[in-house]
Amino acid sequence: MTNPPSTTAAASGGLAGRREWTAFVVLLLPLLLVSMDVSVLFFAIPSIDRDLAPSATQQLWIFDVYAFALAGLLITMGSLGDRIGRRRLLLIGALAFGAASVCAAYATSPEMLIAARAVLGIGGATLMPSTIGLVRNMFHNEQQRAKAIGIWSGAMAGGVALGSVLSGVMLEHFWWGSVFLINVPAMLLLLVLVPLLVPEFKDPKPGRFDFLSVPLSMGTVLPVVYGIKESAAHGLDARRALIIAAGLVIGWVFVRRQRSRSDAMISRELFRGRGFGVGIGLNALAAFAMMGSAFFTTQYLQSVLGMSTMEAALWSLAPSLAVGAAAPAATAIGQRTQRAYVVCGGFVIGAAGFGVFTLAGTDSLALLLIGSGVMSSGIVAVMAMVSDLAMTASPPEKAGAAASLLETGQEFGGALGMALLGAVATAVYRADMPASAPDVARRTLPGALTTGDDSLIAIGREAFVHSMRYASVTGSLILLTGAVLAATLLRRATRPAPPAAEAPVAGAPEAPQVPARV
């Protein structure tokens, strides 16, 4: 597929023009849909149960296979996009995502729905690194690129909250398959507009594709993410610890292979500047806080305040109003002062949001929403800043691999956040519950609600709020640690010294790179 003619200033190495910004808006479509599909089934499961009658294990896989396929293939797809072209991979992913959405919508068995969700995850793994990789290549001016990545970060964070609400609205009027059909017109629009607006970019000298690294990367990511998520849900035991350990061992083999090959899937060029590694690590820490807080805020709305799922989802949208403005605001501030200060401030704001959670009682909706808004705003500001740092520090021809590492680190951080903060909350809750309480009530607050014992339910709600305070203190301390790391590591972070002008990447020349203030 040929590149569209380019007449804007960006094509000659200057500022991005109307074509690039229009293309960027188009690229937000797959990003929103991929992030929405993480939560789009929250309300659909009861309807799916009635129509398809999945077993308990099948129901879990219907939920989880999407996220596992997405996380497991991010590294592979990012590297593949660098080799065959990020626009081409985006189009292939859009076609797969749209077709799998139709299959999921009209699934006639649990197995068919699980398979369709797996293909959706594979498609999502092609779409996410392709979008941010293309942003890296389309916006050559540092300030414009930072602004675009800030908007990108805010859209990704908002998509998860929007998915659950949108699915609830659709189910009010249509059958459960409609939550998947939302994807189809957006993907058709993407297939039409991307060839017209988005130029192709790829590594001009990619080397051979390392097929053996594909199972090694999946064997690293999937066991670790699965083991952490299972530990968050059911506690860490010997079996789950062995699964995580197996992933870490395979990860060691994978890293050794990447370090010894000239055509590695993860190029060593990415880590030549400290900015890239620091950006990946701080982004994972931000995801830790974002997903870790979700472990107890969603339960608080439903189990403590007694809201329906739909009501809780609608209230959870309220903090998104602040989040939507946080990333662009942080980007604007970052262009006027040192980036390290903005990232450090974002972590401190996130820690303050966790601090607000510690003030909540058993009837504190306003405090919960304020805390969520403050915490999320700080974290999204961090994500916008460090994502731009990591992507700008990477060579433009390796943007796909860089984006895949950024998002894989985010998956790890989110899973670890739910596991650690969930473990803290669970331990405190169980310690507060009376020993004479039924086992189901001592395990979780939803379990206590099933007993119908009003006094036990009241004790359970108090215990849950107490556990949330301890988890919030833990989260706050971790984010303050992130602030210290940002203040020290980002101050020393340096990027690879660029030539006078970055080499053209099979589509459009890059502008000379101006070192950013960190």
C-alpha cells in the first residue's frame, strides 16, 4: 500500500498540520475500543449466562482470555509492526478486531465466545503499539508529540470506565451481543480512513524476524501476569508462586537471547539512553496505583454503599472529567518546566488522592469520588509525561517495539497493584472480622452480604473500610517513593545523542530532535 501524498509541513520535518491531527483523531478510535473491551462485559455476564450457560471456568475465561492474549502478544506485535509497517499491522489488526467482534456478538456457545475474545485480544495487541508508534513517527515536533501522547494517555484511561457504562446502556435496549457490535462501524471507518490519512512507517533495516522469541516472550508475560492476577483474587499459594517463577525463568532466557542477537525482537538500542528504561519503570508504577485503587473503589461503591452495578459504573465516570484534563495540562506544564518536576508532582498528587481514601467512612461517596479524581489525575499526568519520555528516547524506527514494552510494563504494573493492595486489604479485613463469623463472610465483604445477617454485614462494611485505609496508606507510600525516584532518576536521564536529523523511516523524514528538559 502506497503512502498518501503529504503536503503538510510535518512531511518536510516541521510542525504537524491538519492531516496529521486528523489522522491522530482517527488513531484514537482503536485505542478507545481496545481499552473499552477490557470492561465491556461487566454487565453482560448475566445475559450470557442465560443464553450460553457457561461453566464457572468458562465464564472466567470469557472475561480473562482477552487481557491475557493482549498482554502476551504486545511485544511480538510491536516488533512485527517495525518490520512489516505499523500502518499495515494496524489495518490487519482492525480487520481481525472487527471480524472477531461479529463472531463474539453472534456466538452460539461458550467455546465460540472464548475463541472470539482471544482473537479480539490478538487484534488489540496489534492496535495498541501501532497507534502510539505511529504517533511517535507522525509528530516530529517535540511539543506537538508530547501533546498528542498526553491526549492518547487520557483516552486510554477513560476507555476502561466508558466501556462498562456503555455496555450497561446497550443492554438496556439490546441483547448482550450488541456490546461487541459497537466495534464494527469504528473498525470499518478505520479501514477506510487510515490508508487515506496515515503514512506508513517501518524500520528500513529490520533484520530477520526472530520466531523463537515469540513463544519465549509469551512464556514470560503470560505466567507472570496470570500468577499475579490469580494471587490477587485467591491469595498466593505454592502453585501460583511456581507459575510466576516459571515465567521469570523463561523471562531470563528471553532477555539473554535478546542481548546476544543482532536482530533481536527487543533491540538494545532502546536502552542506550536512561530515559527509556526510566520511563518504562515509572509508567508501570503509575499503572500499579491506577489498577490497585480499582480493587477497592469498585467494591466500595457496590458492597459498602449498596449501589447497583450500573449505578456504580455511572458514578465511576465522574472522576474521568478531571482525568480528561490532567494529561494535556501536565503536558503544557512540562513544556514550561523540567519534566522531572511534573512527574514528581503527579506522583505526589496521586499519593494525596490515596490519602483522601483514608478519610472515608461507610457512607462517604463524595470523599471516594474526590479521592479517585485526585489520584487518577496525578497518575494520568505521570503516564503522559513518562510515555512521551520513553517514546522520544527510542529510535523512530523502533517505535513499535518501544510502544509494546511500554504497554507490557503497564500490564505488569496493573496486575501487581491489584495483587499487592488487594492482599493488604484482604489481610486487614479478615483480621477485623470475628472468628465466629462464617467462612464466607470472613473471606470477602460480598460474602458477608450473602449471609443476610444485618449485624455481621455492618461489621463487614466497617472492616472493609478499615482495610481500604490500610491499602490506601500502602499505595500512598509507594507513590511517594515514585516521586523520589522521578526526582532523582529523571534528573539524570539522558537520551541517545541524535544526529543532526533523524534518519527517514520508510514514509516521511523526521525533524531534528531537540533534547527535552527532564
